[in-house]
Amino acid sequence: MVKHYVMWNLKKELSDTEKEGIKSDIRRRLENLKGVIPGIEEITVYTEGAVESNSDIMLECILTNREALTRYQANPEHQKIRNENVAPYVVERMSFDVIV
């Protein structure tokens, strides 16, 4: 099993209203990948962190194995979300993968 974590910070020039819409859209689109991309066991996007958080959005994705992570990252549906719904609005991305 692989736990895949990604954290993003949105561009500062976006209004609070824009940020809320973008976060909601990213969450909906990424969470809808479960059942579409083989190997995803769970996928959750968090958009309401505690005050102490230093990221705007966090993805937690649990996949069956390393091959499933590779397929997820290369999948055209995932690539489309990344390129159209995430990358244009993000100023910083961090990731961490754990092999369990």
C-alpha cells in the first residue's frame, strides 16, 4: 500500500471567494477519481485546515501499491485535473509518499 500526500498553496492574489470555489472544484474533481483510476483505495481532499496549517489544500490518497501510484500520476483524467484545475491557481506544491 502507498499513502500519497500532496499539499498546495493557492496564489495570494486570488480573492477569498475565488479560493473557495477553486478548492471546492479541486476537491470534487480529485475525489471523483475513485472508481475511475484502478488502484485507488481511498482519496480525500481537505480544504478546511486548522488555523495553524500552512497549506490551503491537502490530498490524501491511498493506493494499492507503487504501480498504482505510477498509473494514477500518468492517468489522463488525473493529468487533466492537474493541468486545468490545479496548476493555474497554485504557487507551491509539496508531496510525500509512504510505502506501508
